[in-house]
Amino acid sequence: MSGHIRSPAPVHSRPDASALGFLLVCAVCGLLVLLPAPGRAQAGESLPLTWENIFTESTGARDASLSPDGRVVAVAASTPQGSGIFLVPVAGGDPVRLIAGGSSPVWMPHGGALLVSARGDLWIVPVEDGLQALAEGPAAGRGPLRDPGSPPGDPVVDLDAPSPGVLRLTHDDDGERAARPSPDGRTVAFYSGRGGAQDIWLVDADGSGTPRRLTRESMAPDDLRFAPGWSPDGSRIAYFSNKADYWEDDIWVVDVASRVERRISRGLMASSTPVWSPDGTRIALLGTAKDEYWYEDLAYLYVLDPEAGTERRVEMQVHATDWLHNLGVFWSADGSELFFPFLQRGRMELWRVPAQGGVATRMTNMGGHFRSYDTNPVASGFVFVRSTPTRGTDVDYYDVRGGPARQLTDFGTEWQGLVEPEEISYRSWDGLYIQAFLYRPPGFDPSRTYPALVQVHGGGTNSYLHALNTTEQYLAQQGYVVLAVNYRGGSGFGRRFQDLGVQDWANGQARDAAAAATFLRARPWSNGNVGIYGYSYGGITSMAAIARVPDAFDAAVPMAGIYDFADAYDHADRLGKIFIRTGHGGSPEEVPEIYDVSNTLARVENIRTPVLVMHGEEDVRAPFRQYELAVEILQRTGKTYEARSYPGEPHGFRNPMNRIDMYRRLEAWFDRWLRQGR
């Protein structure tokens, strides 16, 4: 480590209340609302990477749904000219904007309309006029979205002056999500917290009547995972619930007519929406065993028999990937096959396996990462909402018969200067080789010297993805060499590698990060200064690294981290508690020695690295109290630090102006300690 001056210079601050407007970006629901900004690029132009553009000007696809006949994709997307629900032909051609705004499109079973969420309510919107506009093509005045002066055109359907057939199913402020139509199209099931818990509600698809509650106390009001799973005959809905045990996510089935609820799983923790087989005799889903660690991204494929009460793990040579409980499984038309996603070395692909188990084979060879995917009832093809390191989020199509995937849309922001990171491995502290993605500055000259940064990803059991990562791209453009590491315990490298993090949180992982710093500093182009940063579990690892290997880094920026898991166990939300409990093998009272291993606050006295710590004040996943405890100890022990907290912000920041402020501070901190003499 170059330089050893560590004079205490604490600054504890909160953001200015006069922040300018905001753009709401929600990683959980995929909501992206664009606000105009001075100097933004017009259609057909690329945008420079700036913090303002990254957090307020990003466009792209959010959701995609394949029509029952497999010919059209409904896409919720934002574009430089505005957001909306678009119809996109699978055969190729220009999209048509069906409605302005809206999200979560789902095709009605007959294929003549879409069920969408818009203006805080559920709507059914006919697609006939939109399909006609598709047939007319550019002659209808709806040219390519990327051509300057060729906006997507006025929406075909105006929700302010609804045309015949447009139905508004809800008229309230209670909120609905994950809406799904019944197989006969007469009823819509959706989740809502309007009754004090996340329960399934029903509403008539003809717009008559009011929502009626189907389940009772199925899940906590802040648990926004999964969707209702209709049986093929529409008589039952499969769903997940922890009503049998606070610590468990079981699969239940409710009879729609009688409202009788029945638990049908015992040994698994559900991690995806349950999906019925075409004949209605089985239910497939992703999950992990209750007697194991609560893994993420490397799940098992289960098939349940709701009548016999059995649950069977599908035997195959790989695992499946739920990716933060966002991805699931699909059946083939005859029920003999299952399709599922699988993440390897940061790349997501689609796989197939016989429903009875056997050899799983990879279907796609796309690279990159998809955040959601969909198919039609006969699984004739699949659509993916996908990005790569050099491409924004757009929709790709894959024919189930094979061949390459095809890009269908061009909604994603075109960023200037994106580069394909180099995939490397480096030798860590105990001999393991750790995968990493290396981003070099534009015009990198190995005869010059550069400061370096180590990025540590969030979600300790997740992975850094071969996807569009604008933060690392931006920092590289500012002259940093950035190494994003997939430390031990993460997904994509097999179960035994993932198991290395169990009951060793923030320890071996922090040393993997420190080994990355050693690797970087030994490069001939290094200026000798290396920083580390990360958010959520990346914040955990950043603080842990500078406390466990004090000479590894010259500056650190941990964000939204946990630094004492025993204390966080008492203050986190339910999902946070489960994550902590399983990762440590029990509660703090049961295994205090394991919590001692992960406790970074107990090691703060070792820190010699200037540290900028930041956190949202409404965070309950990584409780805000963790920030307060860390700041108090940094202050009391005379460390060189700055601290910044953000009122009203949960674990995933909502206000883009706060995100901009956070990353401006991160950049300034690294410029101060890694570029300028201390």
C-alpha cells in the first residue's frame, strides 16, 4: 500500500433536501419512468456514460410475453420517445406501441387482448388494432425506433379515451401485482397487500364486480415474490406461503370455488412460481431443500404430485437458476420435458431436461444474461429480456427447434464507448483460482500506469454477470482498471464452490477480494493504488476486506452492507433473517462462534484504509442500524472516513438523484485517494 498517512477526517452528512426531481428505478418490479433531461440523445444517437445518464436516461425492455400462437411478443419498454406496451412480430419488423405507459403484459388465453398494469390498476386491452398496425408496417407511420425523427407513433389504444373492448378491472389505490388470467379467460388472479398480507385476489375479467380475497395470510405484506399458478382447468391455484412455519416457503393449493387451502410440500423452500403440467396432475418449480443452505442461483428442479402429496427432485447433472427468485420453469406441450435457466461463469442460458430426470442439455448459446423469459402454451419458442456487456436490455427470440437466437427489439440505450471485458482468473490466498472480468480504460497503454478498482458483487450466493454493467464501464472510461470478481460462495461454479461461503461469511470472500488487489498491484501498469467498492453483500465484503487484510486497499466504498450479522439478525426483514440464519447454520444464540467469524465491526480497529460508507435510512434488508454502528466505531477509533446516509431510501434506492449523489461521491473518493498524492 502506497502512503501511510491516515489522519482522522470524519464527515457525516445527509443529502440536500432540495434535490432536483427524480426518476423511479425499482430493481424488483422493473419500473422505469423517464423524465426529460437537458441534452439527452435523440433517437438514433448514442449517449455518453455519465452518472446522470445512467440513472435517468437508460431505456430498454422490461417485460416480454409471447402470444398463444407464437407470432407476436408484447413488450413493456422505455424508449427515447416514451414508454409503453409494444407489439413486436416474431418474424421481424418494426414494433407498434399499443398503449402509452404500462407494465407486466400477459396475453389473455384467446390471444385477442392483453392483461396489463397501468396507472395503478389492471386493464384488459384488445390487440386487434395493434395487430392491424403491425400488418401495415412503416406505412402506418411507425418507423424504426432508432431512426432520428421516427418515434414509435401515437399509441393505438388511448386509455384516456378507451375504445370498445378496453376494460378497467380495478379502480383503487391498493395496488396489484403478478396478475394472471384463468385458462378460460373469465377471471384474473393477482397478488395484493390490501388485506394486510400478500394474498391472492380474484376479479372478473369482464370488468364487473370488485376484487374478492381468495387466500388468507399467505405471506408478509412486503414479500413481493412470485405469481399465482392456475391449474389447467381453472379450478385451483398453486402458490407459496409461510403460514405453516415462519422460516419456510411451502407450496399450497387453494380451491377457487370453496377457498379451501391445502399445503402440498414439506421438504423444499420454494424459489419460483409453481407451474402446473398440461394435464394438471403435477406442479413444477425451482427450490432448495430445507435442510440445506438457502442457496440462490443454484436451485433444484422439483416436481410435485398434489394428490399423492409427493415431491420429487428432478435428477440431472446441473442445477437450475432462479436468479433472485425471478426466473422459473416451463413445461413442454405434452408434459414430457421441462425448460429451465442455468447460470455458468456469469452467463445465463436455457436448458432442457426430461420431466422424469436424465441428461439435461443446453439449448441456447447466447452469452449475456436474461432477467426474464417467456414461452407460449405449446412452447414453440422462447423470448428473453436480455443484455450483454456491450448491448442494452432488449428482447431475443429462440425457436425451440434450435438454431441461433434472434434479436427482435432495439429499445436499449446505445452507450458510447462500451467494451467487452476480458474474462480472467487469478490465484487467491489458498490456491483457488477466482474468475473475474477486467475492464480497461479506452486506449489502454501498458507502458503507462493506472489506478485500479476491485468490484465485489451483491448477493453473496449470486454472481457478477456477463451483462451490461454501466458502473464498471463508466469507471474504466474515467481511467481506472476495474476488476469485477466472482468470489467464493457465489453461483455459476458448482455447488462445492458455492458451499465455501457457508458458515464462513465475510471471511474467505474478503480474502479473495484482497488477493485481487495483490494481483492488480503486481501488474506492470499499476500505479500502486487499488480501491474496493460494492453494494449490499458487496458492501459487506468491501468493509470485511479492509478489516481483515488492512494493507490490501488504499480506499474503500462499502454501500448498504451488514457488518455485524448477529445484530442484523434481530433487525432485518424476514428474507434477510432467513439468509443470515441459514448462512451461519443457526441463530446467534445457537452458533455464536460462527457469527464471530463474520463479525467485521469487531475488527474495525484493524482498518487503515480511508473508507466512505453509505446507506439508505429505510433499509431493512441490510438494517440502517448497521451503518450507524459502523460510523460510531469509525469515529471512536479515529479512522479516516466519510459517511453519507439517505433519508427515505430502502435497500434498493428509489430516488435516482440519490443514486447519482452516491456514485459521484464514490468517484470523488477514489479520485482523492488513488490519483492524488496523500
